[in-house]
Amino acid sequence: MAPDDPDNRFESPRQERRQHARLKVAVEGELHLEGGRTPLRVKTADLSLGGLYVEMMFTLAVGTKLKIILSIAGLPVSIQGVVATRDLQVGNGIKFTDMTPEDRAKLKSFLATGH
């Protein structure tokens, strides 16, 4: 903590734990909550092979299990995930927990080309 920063405002409270670099890209998707009926329509703020971040006013609790459907190049990519971080009234970080090899290949190709 810097002496001129007594409230520790400029240091990140979280240690970096990501295994995959994230690409800042807006991809349309749906979050299906376990036991929920209506999906939440979202756009990613960033995306990687290991997870994504979505900005949303009404955030989800850490540990919430989700089915995520992203629209990548007009094709659906289905992913299982869990809410890993919660920034109240800002957004959620979501960690991917399961994905088919085909959907992983689509996502990997998209991230490699950046579009």
C-alpha cells in the first residue's frame, strides 16, 4: 500500500488466477440459471477459453450454476459454468466448467481470429 493511498484504492483486491488470456469482445449470449425458466440475455465484456465477464446491474451470487449459450459467428456454443466473481451492480465473472470438444474448438477458433 502506498503511503499516499491509505484506503488501498489503487491496488487490486484480487490475485490474478486466470489460466487463459481474455479477449475484450462483445458476444451475445444467454445465461440459463439452474431451475430458472427465462434466460438472461447478455453481452460479454471479455471472453476466454476458461470463462467470461458480463456487465449487468442485477448480479448473480457466487457459486450459481449456469448453462451459457453464446452466439459465435452465428453458431450456438453451449457451455456449463459457475459464477466465480460478483461485483455488485457491475457484473459477474463466470468460470467455464464443461464444454463439448466441438464447442471448445469453435470458441478456440473464434478467440484465435478475434472475430
